[in-house]
Amino acid sequence: MRAGRYAQVGDQLWPAAFTRDSPRVALLGWGPQAPGPGFAWREARGGHWVREVARVECSRLVLVATSAYWLGEHPVEVLAVRPDGTADIVWAPDLAPTGSAHATALPGSTAARRLHEDPDVGYRGHVPVDELTTVTEAEHEVPVEPLPGHWSLPRPPRLPPSARGGTQARASR
């Protein structure tokens, strides 16, 4: 499963951080050792490896908008997939099919799933990837040349009808 921003440098597609108009792209990596030459450790956001490159060194920039059902019934937007097997999610009831009971379902919180209420979106947090089903990805190419102006991220794809107990439910990684 993929979600978020990616940059291709050479034959490797890296998780990345970039903006529409920035001339630089940050390639990201996790783990105890640097994922490649030129990566430096940063303590921010739980610690990760970063290698900054000129945007023109990237052959592709990609946004992957991903939606899924969490625990088979709660429609979520997947913001990122972590190497520890968890996914950063936003509970997004507007992703549910029109008239779906899931549009009003409220996910519970447990110690294993770190969720907190976000007044702007509902709930935000991270959950085990294994709890996500009916994963739907939409890949969007981003121009490699920097573009001035406002940039809004694409919406994740709409989910099919409920995966709860149905044959549509499938775990995807």
C-alpha cells in the first residue's frame, strides 16, 4: 500500500516531501541505517533519514491519494504508510458511499491505536495496516518543474459499498 508523496531518483522511488514551487525535494527513509548515500538523520517527527536533492534530479514526482475501510467499516483517508506496519489515517466520513451507514459511524479508540479528535476532520491518528481493507489508490503525476501558485492535494478515491463482511474486503499492503 502507498499513500502520500513520492519522488523517483534514478531507478528508486522514494517517499518524499516537496511543495508545488520548491526547487528542492527531501527523500525520506526510516530504519537504523541510512537507506543510501547522502542521507542524514533528523530527530523530528520520531526520527528519520533525509537526503535533499535538486528537484531537477527527480525524473518523477507522484502524489498517491489513498482511501480504505478501517476495521472493515470506517471510511478513512490514508495519509502515509510507515515502515513499522502502521498507517497515518484521517477518519473521513465523506469518503463513504452516499447513504451509507458508515457516513455516521464513529471509530473507537484503544491503546494500540493512537487516535485523537481533530475538530476539522473527525479523527486523526495511526492504526495497523492489517486493519485496513478495500484499499483504493489513485496516483497523480506532479510536474517536475516548480510551479508558482496554490496547490491542493487530490482527493482520495471514493470507496465502494461497505466491505464489512462482504467479499470485497481484502487486506492490501
